[in-house]
Amino acid sequence: MGSDYRILPHVNSPNDLKGMKPEQLVELSEELRRFIVEVVSTNPGHLGASLGVVELTVALHHVFNTPDDKLIWDVGHQAYAHKILTGRRDVFNTNRRYKGISGFPKRSESPYDAFGVGHASTSISAALGMAVASELKHESHQVVAIIGDGALTGGLAFEGLNNGGSLKSNLLVILNDNHISIDPGVGALNEYLLDITTSKTYNRIKKDVWDLLGRFDSLGPKARSAIQKLDNAIKTALLRQSNLFESLGFRYFGPVDGHDVAYLIRILNDLKDIPGPKLLHCITVKGKGYTPAEQNQTIFHAPGKFNKDTGERISLLTSKPAPPRYQDVFGETLVELAQSNDRIVGITPAMATGCSMNIMMEKMPERTFDVGIAEQHAVTFAAGMASDGLIPFCNIYSSFMQRAFDQVIHDVALQNLHVVFCLDRAGLVGDDGPTHHGAFDLAYLRLIPNITIAAPMNEEELRNMMFTAQLDGQGTFSIRYPRGNGVMVDWRKSFTEIPIGKARILREGSDIAILTIGHVGNLAATAAGKLEAEGISVFHADMRFVKPLDADLLRSVAKRFTTVVTVEDGCLPGGFGSGVTEWLNDNGYNVRVVRLGIPDEFIEQGPPQQLYAECGFDTENIYQTAKKYVQKKVKMRVG
């Protein structure tokens, strides 16, 4: 940290903020913002969200007695300033790195991280639970939920508000309102908040009411209550509707400038003394204080490496043509299919750019739907469309699809509806860590009747699976693929229908069989080539489908081989390898199955290749495993 930082080097815990004057806190906020930009420019992470809450973070730690008072950060990628102020400044350069600090709040990392997060819309429910626990234990901790970046569109947030308003527990919800998640905010709630924030008359009078409220402090709570009732009456009259949050039992305060640290401190100090459920509506700018992030909020949500002085993103691509990202192949292919099939529609829960649904959204906006951060709604919304003859392609990140498990069963599969789920970010995703790894979808979908489960090994296979999935006669269909680049530069091939449940034999052999599912088949193909070079004959099949499995191929393999190695970028319990083992056992075959995949534990953050090695299914581990069992086979023959 350079000498141009005057205050930040001396802040080692929130206690160091307590005696600071307002002008010092303003300077600290500027230094925090500069430090975040400096570090994230070379060590990529979530930039825009954290820049937007710097002043709010400083104010919260100045006013509240953390960690005794609890701050619950929704989603968590807005918590970089929080991490820096709570003793992690000197290790912030390890953020999201292998063995470094997490990119999200994590209870085992710091007592200041009161609740582990990574998925949206959880903060209010968790904070309410803590507030009730504090009451039951006769403690007086303050509990604050900070929700924003579009997370209020999630149904769980409304469940928490509904329950919180009725329990009357001492809970403060701070709405960090920036009208955007990754992409611009959508939906009626976003429009409602926009109505509040753009009512000039109300906002002018509201400030006067706040000033008046402060003058009545010495007259006690009855006077403050009277002023608050006047404020509520003004809101209702000027907005021509009852306040949504007041209707749910929360006393509503705001909207206020979320970048005025002195004003925030005054308001938070007032709110500390008001009992019951409260909501403070803060207006912030995502990317605040860094012009490139303010001007391009979607890109600078998580920009990768960039020049901190100019904002220019640093490309990691070489001059050689590179294979495209799987998500881009999905986006381009969906447009092609939709152009020839007018029943196809696209659905995404606030991930239009991340999953490349924005490609169809730009070309066919009337047939593409961003439903907000609401995975459960996305699935049932798709079911409704499918029940009336449309073919929804519902793209949800694998880790987020877990939130809609019930809807997949009851609303889609039970009715055998023609919905195509495209699960992006399947498998180990890298630096986002255990909250974002798509480890479980093969296992949790495999147990559901009426569903076809497929995974492509390359871009051409993804295109053909999408083409096959939209054909008449298909029911519920799931296609999963990893984050990042594939393996084919020349990927835009003519569409070919894939027979459901049929594998591809990639290499014939006689010593050992390797069965793979999805992109990791490329790692196995390299390992098989290495084994062949050493005189070991390898049979390798890309199974393509986890459900149904290719029974003819498995029957042939079981008759020819004593050992089968399965490889998957998914959890071992209940996954692809388990499915192969079950089939062999159910059909009376005595074959050793050696399963390689994600072990029965949560895997931390790190580069995917490093995590593959740690979990034992990178190229080298596949090679060593197959070689070991071939050697055992040879020894048994000699014996």
C-alpha cells in the first residue's frame, strides 16, 4: 500500500473508525474505493457492487458494534469494503485465489462474517433468525440485513419480509437500491422502487421531515412517532399508494443518499433506538467513484483484469483463434433454433449476460424473458408456457438450479412438460468457490422420473443436444455444460439429431474401459492417448446421457472388461458413476467400477485445473488410475 493512503493503513478493525470525524470517514471511503480498484484490477473479482456500498459499509461499522452486532450481506459480492475494514486488508490480494480469502462472507473466515452467503435473497431470513435468537437469549444485539444488487426480486426475500413484519423483532433491513443486478433490474418491484426514488416532491419534503425528526429527539419517542406518522402520510399521498414495506409491517425510512456517509451515520444512529422491524431505503450507484464501472455497470460487475488508470480490460486471448465459451455457443445456437421454430422462448433468472441469453434478447426481445433473481418462478413460469404449447429454454446456473428442485419435480417432470433446462456453470467453476460450484445437478436430477439428462463433451455436441431437445416428442430435458471455453474453434456445424440415451465410442481398446460424461471427457481422451503410447489398450466412450444410460454399450462393456473407470465433473454420491454402478449391479454384472469425480465434501475456490487435480480427475489422475488397475489385472493374470 503506497504512501498516498493516509487513513486506511491504520484501520485494522471497525473499532478504529469509532473516533473518526465525518471528514476523515469521507477520506477513508475514497481510499477504500481506490484500494478496491487497485487490487481487483490485477486480481479479478466482483468490482461494481462493492464500489457502490463503500460509504454505507463505513457508516455501518462506525455506528454498530460489530461483530457483536450482526451485519448480513446479501449475495456477498458487495462485501469487499467490509472485509478490508475487518482485519483482512493485508490479505485482500488473495481474494478468490486458491487457499486465499473467499470472495463472499464466510463464517469460518472471520467473526465479522455473521452468515455465509453466495446465493441471492437470503439475508432477511437469516437476519430475522438471528434477531429472534437474540430475543430468546435475552441479548440486545442489533441485526442488520443489507440486500441489494437485484436480490429483492427473489421470493425468499419476500418470505423473510412477510415473516419479519409479523414477528415484530428488532431487525433493520437496508435496501441498497441501484436498479441493477448483473443486468439492469426488471419487474414491477423495480418500477415501484423507481417511482419512489424519482418522486422529486416527496424526496424534498422527506428530507425536511428527517430534519424535523432530529430536532424532536429531546422530546422522546412519542414525538418521533408522531413525526414518523406524518412522514408516512406524505409518502402515501404523494406516491398515491400505500407503501409496500409499511404494508408488510416494516417502518419505512428513505429513500436516502447511500453515498453521504455523514448523513447515513446520523440516520443509522436514529434507527438503532427505534424498536421493531425497519427498512432503510438507500439509493446507490453501482461502480460509484470509478468512471468506467459507472458507465458500463454490467461489464464491471466482474470485469476480469483491467488497467486501473484507463479502465481498459486486459485480454488474456492469444493471437491464435480460441474455442468459444460454452455459454456463447448456447446463446448463438438458441437464436438459430428460435429462428426456425417459433415455439421456442428463452427464460433466465437475471443472468441474461452471464449465460448469453442476451444474444436472443437483443434479436427477439418479445420471446426472451428475464424474470429477476427468481429461479423457482423461472421454472414454473416455463412450465406454464410449456403447458400451452411453447418450448421454453430455461437457462439457470447449475448451483442456482438447486433452489428450484421442487418446481422441477412437481411443476415440470410430474406433468412431463417439454421444458429444456440449460445448466450453465456445471461442475467446478473456479474462483467463486463452493457456493457457485455446480457439483450436484447430475445427482439431484437423476432421481427424478420423466427427465432426460445430457452433457456435451464439446461445442458441436452442445448444439446437437439443443437441437434434439427442441424436437417434438421430447419431454423434460436437461443439458449441463461448464463455465468457460470449450475445445472446438470450428464449432458451427449443421444440426444433427442425437439418439436419446446413445453414447459415442471415441476409442476402441481391450485392457480397460473409461466412460466419461461431459467436458471432462477431453481430459480422459488425453489420458487415453498417453496410455496407448505406453502399450495400454483403452476403450473410451463419451456417454453423452446420464439418463437414460446407454444400456447396449454398458452390456457390451460389462462382458469385455473387468474394470471400468467413470469420470465426471460432479459429485460422486448419486452421480454418473453411481448410475453406472447401479445399472451393472441391477443387471447382474460383476464389474469393478472406479469412480472419479468430486468427492463427498465442499470444494474450495481455485483454478478449475487445480481443483480437478485436487479432486483426482485431471488428466494425470485419470492416467494413473487406469494404469494402476491395468497393472493389477496383469499381475492377477501372471498369478
